[in-house]
Amino acid sequence: MDGSYTEGEYTAVCGKRQQFGSRFLSDPARVFHHNAWDSVEWSEEQAAAAERKVQENSTQRVCQEKQVDYEINANKYWNDFYKIHENGFFKDRHWLFTEFPELAPSQNQNHLKALLSENRGSEVPACRSSEDGSGLIREAQHSCSSVSLGRKTQPPPVEENVTQKLRHLEVCADEFPGSSATYRILEVGCGVGNTVFPILQTNNDPRLFVYCCDFSSTAVELVQTNSAYDPSRCFAFVHDLCDEDKSYPVPGDSLDVIILIFVLSAIIPDKMQEAINRLSRLLKPGGMMLLRDYGRYDMAQLRFKKGQCLSENFYVRGDGTRVYFFTQDELDALFTTAGLEKVQNLVDRRLQVNRGKQLTMYRVWIQCKYRLLICDLRHT
């Protein structure tokens, strides 16, 4: 379940993404000199206008019958999305290593610098943008084509069977994929692998093992049939983040990092807390949960029209996929209630610019890092 469409945010619209907070607009007359500006302050008038727009597009709610359909058939809508776009919609997220260095072990920093340098010279900004029925630009987790997402002619065998076998079983501490690894990363909502494959390419440490799951079986199949998929280093499986009866294929207290990139916003708000609670129980003491997602009054929220609002700050796109827009306090409450402590919780306000059309687009994202305390009661 590949969160929400915003990763072209960094690359397709902006080209190679710099670290948050590195480019500032001091002279409004120079707004079209670059593709993006960091830490853009909103005026009181702009903030008030955004609030009015949200109130306006929230006055007419989606009928209850349709809301039930979007919840029950959520996997169908995501499968349909990936059947249409396959691995051509999103772009690999090499920017993650800048914002989340926890994903790149220190011994691989030279390799990482070389990789990023190569990308700066080869990446081409903005292939295309895709719009839903409301005219909302989709720039979620990745964008356009990806060099690393070539497909094999034959899918690797047994992966689906392994997933099925693990589906309703409690995982033994010494019998699970990646049990011999010393550093384990799980990405929830992996889509077609635009986070997973950059991690595997950047981290050549044999002690690393990466797990990735998605709500969409079509997306997981695209990961498993990717030429870069290595079952000895990665395990991809279908999983519903909201399914309380389905276990993850790893034991509790076994993961070093859990990644949530534009995925939590795609589930119904009432189920978010339990989803985070279950994930937190998979972390080792000191383990980290990393999140980047939509912030309140992001351009994407303001572009929804009347009749697409499901509940407060929760909307449905034209293709049936859904998206929520967070505040920092909401995310802090979700993580701290799950027993995690705040390491980072910041708002990334960026002004993106289409210089060709002389358009400005105000984006709001929230980036979080929360850690499981080493002295957490569950581990004493």
C-alpha cells in the first residue's frame, strides 16, 4: 500500500533533492530562479485562506455506502493502481539516505556519496505528472521511471508459498527469514520497491536484511519479479497494516528500523493507533521508526473538491485510494502512545516552482523519527 503519491515531490518536480533546510528564498523576486525553496514561512492570510479552503471542501462528505466500499475494497483500488502503472509511476528514493542516515551504515558512506554524485549528473527533472479525477497532482512516494526497476521474465519461486505459510503462524525467534542478520529494516507500504532497492544497493553489509510489505499483492509481485530482488537479503510479503489477526513474519523485538513513507496517511484514522502499536512491538530496544507523510494544508489537500471528503482531513482520490493530512501533534500522540520517544518531529514547508508555467506550489510534509527506549518496560 504505497502511501500517497508524493515522491515526485523531491525528484520529479525538484530534480535531485537537497537535505531539508538548505535553500531559502530571501528575495521574492527570485522565486523562479530555482525549482524549490525550503522552510517557507506562511503569512497569516495564506494560512487563513488554506483553512477556509479545507472547510469548503469538507462541507460535502462521501456517502456512508461509498465509504464502506472504499474501506472493504481498499486492496482492490491499490491493486488496480499498480496494474495500470506497474513500476513506471514512481522514482527511486535516494533522498532517504540524506534525511534518514540510519538506513546507510557508516562503512558504506563512500559508496553512498559516489551513488548520489552519479545521480546528480544523470537525473532528469520531471518526466510527467499524473492527476486524479479532482485534478490533484500525484507526487507521492516516487515518480516517473526507475532504472533499477527492470522485470525478470520469470518470478522467483516459493516466495508466495513462504508468505502463505507464515500468514497465521507465530514466528519462532530462530526460524524466520533473515534470522541470521544483525541489522534488520522493515518498510511498510513498499509499493514496487523504490525504497527497498536503493537500500539494498547502498548497503552491501552482509549482516543487513530488509523486509518489505504492501497491501497490494500486485505491488509485491512487482518487487519479487524485479531483477534487483535478492531473497537472500530481502523478503517481500503481502500484509495489511490494519489486520490485527495477521502476524508479521518476524518475532517481536527483532527490528532495528521500521520505515513508513507516505503510507500511514492511506489508512482510516481510527485504525492508525493500533497499527503503530503493533509495529512498535517489533522494534528492538533503541530501534527507530522513521516516517515522512502529508502535513495539514498541503497543496494536495487544498486541491480536493467537494464530495471527496470522507471525514475531517481524510479524502478519497478519483481512483478510490485515500489520504489523510497530519499535524505534528497527531503524529506525536500516535508514537508516544505506542511507547516511543521523540527524536525528530519537524514540518517541511517547501515552495515548489514550475518555471515553465510560472506556477508556485506550497507543499507541507512532516518528518518524524521515534525511538523505542532501551529501558522500555517490555524489555525489563
